[in-house]
Amino acid sequence: MRISGLIFLLGLLFVNLAHADEGADLGTIVVEASRSNDTIGEMNKDVSIITSEDIANSPAKSLPELLNTVPGIEARINSNIKDQQVDMGGFGEVSSSNVLVLIDGRRLNKPDIGAPDLSLIDVSSIDHIEIIQGAATVLYGDNAVGGVINIVTKKGRLNTRPSVTLSSEIGSYKTNKQAMDLSGGLPQLGYQLDYAHEQSNNYRTQDNYWANDYNSHLDYNPTDIFGIDFTQGYHLDRFRLPGALSIAQINTGGRTGVNSGIISYGTTSDSHFDVTPHMKFDAGTSHVDLSLFTSARKSVTNAVYPPSDNFPESLNYELESYEFQPKIILSTPLTDRLGNKLTSGYDYIYYTEKRRVNTPGSSEDVVFATEASHGVYMLDELTLDERWLLNAGARGAWAGYVFNQTQQTAVKFDRSTTTEGYDGGLGYKYNPNSKVFVNYTRSYRLPKLDEFFQNPFPVGVGVDFGASINPALTDQVGNQYQLGIKDNSFKDVNLGFTVTEVQYRNEIYDDPNLGNTNYSGRTRHYSEEGDISVDLFNKRIEPFANVTFQQTSFIGGAFSGHQIPDVPDQLAHAGILFRPLEGLTTTISTDYVGRRFGIGDDTNAFPKVKTYDIVDWSVKYDYKNIEMWFNLNNLFNKHYFVYGSSFGLVFSSAPEVYYPAPGRNVEAGVKVKF
């Protein structure tokens, strides 16, 4: 731990223990991601909530922009929303396999190494976002290594009059968006219907995006004991991706140029249907909460690439997933001072994947693959005097894989694995709105389908991997230690500081010569995160800031002593919100991303991708049922790159490539509620 960080943590604890009787209740929002109906104050973990008020006040108009306001998260859009990545815990290129993304508890993660598609949820449909920083293996198993992001959508409320909200937005690059939602509730039925359409040419040439989103949510509660929730959604998009550029290409064609060798275009359709019956009742002195989450999802992507560099000319990708998750929560007061909550459940997730790849001059390549995973977990939480918090839990997991390539090469194999995770924590609420906590987690990450087996594919710099099988690939295992404090001892000041240390064995990392494989040594991921927000003059002025320091490195093995690529050493977000007049809100904010080695540079042989900091300004005016807003992004027209890759340098001395970010741009919109 940095000395400054330790001094800050101990000083914060000492000062605020002296105010142990001040403050209000620590969080009234039930954290659905806890799977135990816990509030933030009942969890011995670093938990953040982006509330509905935060979303309403934020100038962010995409999910990655919202996530970037949280300490410890780097969410980037490389060209448009179809090409994005979210990193928590410092995993760089393989972060998509180490961060679990949920929508209302349904997994967005895929059985392959592809990133969860954040374009599948429109910001206008989001009520709030829950973030668990660090491993949550007992609760969720695979993927929940660096953290968990649960996106909670809007729901209708019982016994409320119907309301309709219409909104329209325009912006630079011929961006426009229209949205509508209908919400309300009867005595036993709440309903929410959302529709959004958007399209944009985006910053770069051949960077178009077009999408339609439909979502509905019904909550039926015929009695105080029994209820059932229905959620349905459909997403359709069309996109173009212009590819990364070398400095020479940028100098020749400009920052908005296209890499003609790797430009691609395609379309995605994604639909899902979720049903969750639930019951709540008392049994003696215990309260019982039963639920059965079930989900079915189908996603189809068709993409076309130019036939240069041996790229496949077309790709058809079909994914189906099914989830079955019964759960019981048993809350029992053991004594007048001691309460106990036991959560136990079973998770079954089944994926089927079909790929068809057509390459010029070759026969069609056809692959069928399945993954079936089972997990059984138990988490016990004790509360003493409503101050001391103790939790312990365990999960056992089993997964089976089948891979069947029928063309061009006939290859079939199956594989199964078993593993387990553990969790334990201790917390102390030194006032109702503040706590200090420590936790330990043994985490795991299971291999992905296309990490076991690899089709020939291009890396975009004139070099292709050959087909390979890696059945010896094994589970990644980590030991995480986390110490943190959440403080609101002073009514209008919110403070937080968390230190996380993790060492992984067999980390599945991105080897530029071998693809994704187990690292022969160990890896270390260390971070310090601090945040502060202040309400001044009855919330007329609200300054806020957070900063993250990260150190990630290889220990032993071929790259011992080197930093893990694509992990910034620092992240920061800060700003100030003003409410000078009733209904008028203006915010100025800045984002800073530190230096990192480019993707593929495991030997740290090449220059780091440069730091960048950008400033955004927004203004919003509310009058009765009308809201108008205007955003000026990248106020000083900063030229920077969100992404750098050294793969070409590693393989064939091809130039390092980058994704140029947008310059100064504007957005404006209006929203009317009836």
C-alpha cells in the first residue's frame, strides 16, 4: 500500500470514529447484485450505486460514459458503441472475461472472449446501476473476478397513474435519437414499456451506427405473498467499424480516416425473455424469500470483412443462452442482539454457439459449441448490535464444454472442469451511515470456448494465427484481500477509500504469440481508490472527485517484472455541479487516463500510450414537465487515443495502431412528460 493511502485511510477512520453518533442511515437502496436483499451498509465489499438522480444529472448519454464516473472503472468506446470494453481490476485486453455485466440479473457475458455488448441497453431504460468492486465469486461464479456491474432497468409502480415520456436528441456527426416510455400501475400490476431509436455517423469515416430498442417489464403481485415478474426485450442494430490506424495512416488520411484493410460492417439482433416468480412469508421467527429466475436469450450477428489480409469475408454468429436460478433467503433473529441471514441457491447456465465463416477461395468453416455450467452457493451473514457485520460463503462449480468443427477441418472434443470459490468478510458500522470493512475472496475464472479451441483468424496487421487446440488450459485462480471505508459522518460529505491486493495463479492472459493461455508464473493486481463528494448550500453546489492508482505486473515466468499491458497507471474523474437557479443545473467535469503499454507488449519494449485528460460541460433546465439540455464534450478539442496495440510490432515490425477519439462535439435534447 502507498504510504499516503495508508495515512489517509487511518486518518479518515480516526477522525470519523469521533463522530460515531452522527450521520443518517447507510443507503436505503437494496442492492439487487447482493443476491441477499442487502443494502450497501450490510455488505463487506466496495459497492457503488449510480442512482437514478445521478443518471438524470449526468451529461453521459451512453453506458460506458456513465461507468467512467465510478472509481476503478475504465470504460472506453474505441469507435462506436459496438466496439467497447470495460475494465475493472486491471486486466487490460482480457478484461471482458473478468468483469461480469448483468441486466436485471441476466448475464450479458458470452461463452467466448467477446466483450459484453453494452449497446443492448439504452440509457433511457436504466433506473440505476450497481457496481461491486472486486471479486464476487461466491455470488456469481465465473467472470465475477474484477467486479460485477448490474444494470437495473425502470419498472412501473403499483397504484400510479399512467405517464408517457417523449424525448428527442441531436448532436454532432448527424447524431439523432428519439425515445418513448410508458409507465404506471394498477393495484396488483406495474408496467413499464420503453422504445428508443438512434443513429449516428460518429466521429470517423465508415463509423455508422443505427439501432432500435424495445423493452417491457410487468410486475404482477396478486397477493402480499406471491408475485411474478416478466421482462422482455429486443434490440436490432446496423454498424460499421473503421478499424485502428497507424500514425502514418493518421498523418496521411487524418484522425477520422479508415483502415481499408480491416474495416467491417454488420448487423446484430438480440432478444430475451425473463420470468421470475417469487414468494415472501414468515415461518416462525424466520422470514423466507424464495425466487426462481429463468431467462432465454438469442443473439445473431452477421458481419462482413474485406478479403485482404486473409480476413474472413463473412461471419454468421448465433448464440443462445438459458439461465435457471432458484434461490432462498432465510432471515432469522438468533437473539435480541444477533441476526442471521442465510442465502443459498443453484445457478444453471447453458450456452449454444454456432459460427459460419466464409473465406474467399475456401470452403465454409462451420463450428458448433456448447457450454453447460452448474454452481451451488451458500452465503451466511451475521449482524451484531446492528454494527458488527460478519459474512462467510462458498461456491462449488462444474462446467462442461463440447466443441465440434465440421468444416473446413473436422475436429471434435469435450472437456469438463470443477472448481470452487470462498468469501469471508468483517465490517464495523461506526455510525449508521459509515463503515470500515475487510474481506478475502478466493476467485476463479473458467476458460472460454475459443480459448480452448482457436480458429484461424487475423490480428489485423497481416499476420494470422493457425488453428489450434489448447485442451490443457486450466482455471485461473486468485486470492483477493480488500480493505475499505465508506464514510458519511458529516451529513453533506461522502468519502470512500479502498485498497485491493490480488495475486493470480494461471491467469489467462493475452500472449501475442500463443493467443489466450495460462501464464506460467503469477500476476499481481494492486489498486487504491479514493472518492469524495460534497453538498454545499442545500445542494446548490456539489463538487466531486475520485482517483484510482493501479499497479499490475507479472511475477516469475517469461515476463517477470514487466507491467501487464493495456492497464493505465492512474484514472481520475472530477467536477462540480451548480444549481444557480431553480430548475437550472450546469456541470463541468474532467476525466484523466494515465499511461499504459499497448496491447501485446508483454515485454514492455515499446513506448507507452500517452495520457489524456478531457473536459466536458453541460447545462440542463427543468420547467414543470419539460427538460432541456445541452452538452459540449471535449471542450478544448483534445486529440488523444483511447486504445493502442503493439501486436504489429511484436509480430512483423508493422506499425503500432491506435483508435483516435472524437474532438470537440455537441449534443442537445428535450424531454417532455405527460
